[in-house]
Amino acid sequence: MSAGQQSVIEIVLTGETWAVNRSLDIYVFSNDKKHPVQHVVVEYSTLSERYFEPSLLDFGVVPSDRLPVDRSVKIIESKSGLAETEINNAEVFPSAEFMGSRVKQENDLHRRISVTLKNNAPLGDFYEHLTIVDTANGLHYRLNVVGSVRGEVHATPRVLDYGEINRNANDKNDTIVLHSRNNDPQISILSIDTSESIKSFVFSELDSEDKSKFTVRLSTRNYDGAWTTTEISGSLVISCIDSQEQIFSINIPVRFRMRVGRVLNE
């Protein structure tokens, strides 16, 4: 597009095998120097009689000393009949270790789902999905859960989202920098743990001179899964210490999508 021009990105909903109420995250990458990545949330539903209120469960910025924190969302049915519907499961994935959920029926039309951010939530931004399964009625719901836990130390960038990458593309490097509110110059990284789901792709190396920095390398050459576009997500958990010898833990979500083309030989 030239300056001042507009364009349209067409998104096609191909259909669902079950009734669903869901939101879809779309990331648009461009060479715009000020805003290179645009995040668009598209909400869609094949349910005509149920909806969420609110449609996005946002914890906002939560100081670490104020945990645990609860937020809630309602499932509302336009017709009486929800009382006969049993929700068999309501969980937050993939971070159930620091988030929990429970379902409570208020009346025939409303059911409230409470989500708790627990005491052991690591510092940093989080982006999760509340998955609600009602197997008795064949219904699957999905709701985005966002927020940020803040303490004395935070990291930049707070999320590593590589978008879609191709197999055997060049490795991608990112530098993670730790900061504190009082600009403590003595923040040091003690350890960096990588979750199993991304361990084959993501490697980290501490800066030899600045102990508050480390380099993350994404390698695309270790892919041996299905021949399809595969979403992969995980996290880096960074343990660090400041000049007061306080130890902090920071969580950095890592996401990317591997696009692999299959070749059939005669």
C-alpha cells in the first residue's frame, strides 16, 4: 500500500463441528516503524442463544502484593433452559498453575464463572484462554483472559510473539532486558527456564557483560510434527535478584506458528 491507501484483509469462517462461542486473535505485521504489529480480536459465535458478559476477561494491572485477585464473567441465555444445561468443565489453559476457575449458577438465565489469579502468578503480562466445556450438550466456549502482574522488576519485551514462520527460515534473535521501578543497576539473572513445549525451538544465552540482559534465539529447524500450520506456545520463566537480595520471578509468554508445506513425490 502506498501512503494514504487502504486495503482489506478477508477472514473466512469455514465452519465448526460443534456449537461454539469464541474469539480469534489476528496479528498483522508490516514495515510501519511506529506500529509494526497490529493486534485485532475477532469475536464470532455459532450460538444464537448464549453470550458472554463481558466478552473479554481483563484483570488489568495487578500489583504482586495484591494477589490473589478474582474476576468473573456471565454466560447468559436468552431463553429459560440454562438450568437444564450442565457445564462439565471450566478451566484456564495453559497456565492452570497460577489461575483457577469455578462455575456458579445464579438463576435460570445466568451462570457466573469466576477466575482467580493466584499468589504464585509470575510477574509480567499474561494472555490465556478460558475454556468451558459442556459435553452433555456438545458445547465448547472460549474466552480470552488478559492482564499484567507488576512487581519491582519487569522485562522488555513482555511477550515474544513471532507470528507465522516458515520451516528452515533463518534463526531469529531477541534481546530481553530487565528493569526496575527505582532503576536498580544491580539486577542480575539467576536462571532461565524454558517450558517443554518450546524447548526444542528456543535457546537463551546470558549477556557476558550486562547481567540484566539475555538473548533468545528461535530456531525453526527442529520441527518434525504434522505437515500443517501448527500453533506453538510456551513461556520463559526468569529468576532474578536485585541489590537488596530480593528474588523475583518473571514470566514471558512465547508464541509462534510453524507453516510447513508438504511435498508429495511420485
